[in-house]
Amino acid sequence: MPKLISTLIMSALMIYGCSTTKIIDKNPPPYSPDVNLIVNSGNAVFNFSLKAVQQESQDKFDFINSITSVKLEILTPEDTVFHTFEFSQLDIKGTTEKEKQTSLTVSGSVSWMLPLKFNLEDMKFRYKIFANNKFYDFTKTYKDIYTEAEENMPAITLEPFIENQTYTSAVFGVIAKRIKTVENEYIPTSEIFRVDILNQKGHIVWSSGYGQNFLQVVNPVLPVSKGETHKYTIEWNGKTSNQIPLIAGEYTLKMTIPAKPMPYTTSMRLNWNQ
């Protein structure tokens, strides 16, 4: 009898273990992320991002939402793992309209001070994505991910968004990320952020600066330090510049940081329903 009880207990443990073990398969990711490498003064920055927009399938939104972690392995020419990183601070953000997601992005970056006499060009780069209890991976070469010179990139990148949209108001904004510093950069007035709404003919129907008198003061362009982000927002009351309720339709949002010597501008679509 004791032997029978022991056998039953072992069988139960095996069944329990099988029922709780997560099955992790190795697959190529269903959607290809954007990955790149920037090298500057002996420092390598690896960037990862995957974005879904309104016209794309719900499956892509679901996949991004299910991502739990992303890792990067630096491989030697012999496919030996030389170094491993984890994108430990993945940033997931998006926009919604009437409780439906219209854009969604997951992104992250890791920085590595290169070892002395180390040649990145000989290496390969394996990205591992963990999502839906599965393991997805893909491998890139140095030429695949290397971004030529930092000089060709904007000093600040803008990620536009709409939040808190109702039938009478919305908040427009951008997440600004500093890529590189610019000497003698400034904002010449107290208007540090501007939003324009354009109709389908390209005419401005509302502007955050309409009728405003801005002070002639010098402001810094935020964020100031490389790698940092800053959130700019403006609340809109659902009306044109002449305080007439905006009619339902499709519009374009133009968002600008009016910096000198060069402003930063981005745009996105606004579907407005009264």
C-alpha cells in the first residue's frame, strides 16, 4: 500500500508540473521591429521599437501589448555569445479614440561602452522577444543595424499623441526625446509648444497661438540632456479659433516646438466626432 500511495503522489506531481509549465517556442516574430545602432565616441547605443497604427490589424496591437521583455545578444563570428543586454525599461505608449487604440509603440534602448580594441563590425546581433509565453528571435548583422553618423539624425525626435479625447475636448501632445545636443539652441518666446489643426484643404482651423501675445523671453529646449524625454501638452476645447464648435471630420494635427535655429515639427491624424 505505501508503494501505491507513493506512485500516486509522484503521478500527481508530474501532472501538476506539466499543467503549470509554460511552453516557450522559438519562432521568428510575427511583426518585424525597427532596430538600429548608433556609435559615438566609443559608446554604442542599441535601439528597439515596434509600432502599430490604426490601419493595421488588431493582432499587431495584441502582440505589442503582450511583450514582456526584449533581450539582445552580441555574437562572435563563431556564434558564441560575447555579451547580453536586456531592454529593462521598455516604454509602451499609444493613443486612443473613443476607447479604441489608434496607435501603440513599444521601444527601448541600451548603451554599452565598447571594450578597447573591440570591432563591432565582425559581430552579429540576436534579438529575443518574449511575448505570449513564447520566445521569438531574429539575428542582424552590423550593416543591418548601424546608423551612419549621428549628424544625419534630428537632435530631438517627437512622438505625437492624443489623450483624454471626449466629444468636447482633447489633449494634444508629443514626447520629445533628446538624441544629440545643439549649440546655441533656444526658444525665443514664452510659446514653448504650438499645435495647429488643419482641415483637408490644408487650412488652419484652430491654432494654440491664435490671439496670444507671447513674451520675448529666452527658454531652453527641453529635454536638455541626451537620452532624456520631455512631455509637451496643450488642452483643446473642441472649437475653432473663432470659438465655433469644430464640425465632425478628419483633420491633421501639426505639433511644433518653435526652437531656434531649427524648429521641431511632427503631425498625426485627428478623427473628430462631435
